[in-house]
Amino acid sequence: MLFRPEGRFPWMHEYAQVPTTLLLDDRLRVYFSCRPKRAADGSCLSHTGFVDLDRGDPRQILAVSPRPVIELGELGSFDQFGVMAGSVLPVGDEIWLYYCGWTRSVAVPYNWAIGLAVSRDGGRHFARIGKGPIIGPSASEPYLQACPIVRRLEGGRWHMWYLSGTAWLDTGRSRESIYVVMHATSRDGIDWERDGKPVLPARVDFECQTSASVFEHQGRHHMLFSYRHGLDFRNATRGYRIGHACSDDLRVWQRTDDEAGIEPAISGWDSEMVCYPHVVDLDGRTLLIYCGNEFGREGFGWAELLP
């Protein structure tokens, strides 16, 4: 375990979900999504904060953001009830934050869309580029878009892997969303081209996929991602696991989950599920930062790729 929210601030009462990193001169900054206490009616909010870890020894905490890095959206906006960080990238003198915005619904519990905000103070505070999302529902992607994982490659081409909803299922007790990883490209990081086609084949019933962390290793592109059963998934048997895929061109992926290299532990904070993987190259070390039980309710931890 690297970081626990532990009620540090009223807005950071619990959860440290979907960790993503920004490498600074002397530290590794990890952005994550946390929540205050639930309201009396059971509803919740989601904020984005960060923790600074020592670059030489990530187990050492240097600082924790005293307030959210971006305010929640205004009344009626796509991010009124939640801002969940997806990717943080240096772009010139700015830091760009791609995030998932949450709003509440009546027929289903929530809706998600993808927004973009920019920081000009080194990633401590962000301002939206506009009031609306940069990726939302379309004719071929009618439901949810979230968890944007963005890479900017040499030559200026941008790539995004994100989850997109394919259906809502009514169990009689609840309504559950089904979503898979999709791919988009861009020339400027703002306007995106997408084809509405899943990137990965499904392996379990009504599979849900998210948080596709893409990195290079031994001359190939690799992806670690979360997947789970679509129904009855809030348990150790059918909850999130981390899968693996590889590719030569970032478009066609071969799924090989046995090579993910990580499973739930025998006991402790990640004994029931492992999820939201984020791979970072830290001075020659390949680290995996990820969440555990109850979708990261206790915080996030790390693993290291063996040579």
C-alpha cells in the first residue's frame, strides 16, 4: 500500500481510485479520485486530488493536496457530481488533465462523459477548457464514456483508450452499466476521431473493461486493464481483475490475461480485487500502481516489474 485517504480532509474521506501519475523533478505525483462521506440519501460526490511521493523512494509521502485540484461543475453540467482523473500530460508549459465527469440520472444511476482541463501552475490547480465534454454520447456510442487514458506519441499523433457503455441491464434490484475499452485518435488532443468498436474481446459474461494503461516493453506495446463480470460483481469471485494484451500497431490487440503478472493477494487490502492499473517508468523501474478491494476504497498500492 502506498497511500490511504484515511479521512485526511472532509472531501477526501475515503477512496483513492484510478491513480495516474505526473513525473516531476524530485517527486512522483499521483492524482486520484476520492469521496467525502455519503449524503443521508446514500448519494456521493467524487473529487480529484494528488499525493506527492519521493522519486527515489515512492513509499515516502512528501505532500498531499489540501483541496481538490478542480472544482465540481456547475448546475446541470456533465461533471456536477464528480471529477475523476484519467490522464495527466505535460503539453508545452501546461499540464493537461483528461477526466471523467459524473452526473446523476433518473432512469439509471449516473451518466459519464470525458472532459479536459488545463493547469498553468505545475498541476496544482486546473481550469476547464469549456463547460461541456470533449467526448460524449454519439450515434454508435450511446451511453457512457469515461476513464480516458491518453498518450502523445512522436510525430504529434495522440491516442486515447477509454471505456464506452454498450448497454444498461435491469436486474430488478439495480441497473448496471456494461462497458468496454475503445480507441480514439487526435491531431491536437481536443478533437477526437473514434469508430465505436471494442478494442478487446470479452472473456466473461457481460464483461466490463476499463483503465487501459498502455506502455512499451521489449519492443512491443503492452496494455494492462481492468475487467470484471457485469452482474453480481461486488464480491471476491466476480470482481475486478487485471488483464493483459499486446500489440505491434496500437490498433490490433492480442489478449493474454495470463501474462498480466498480478492476482489478488491471499489477504489484506487487495485480496478480493485488483483494478485500475497504471504503469509508470520511474528512472528505469517499471512500476504498477493499482487499487484493491471495494474499487479502491482503502487507497492504492504498487507492484514492480521484475527484470
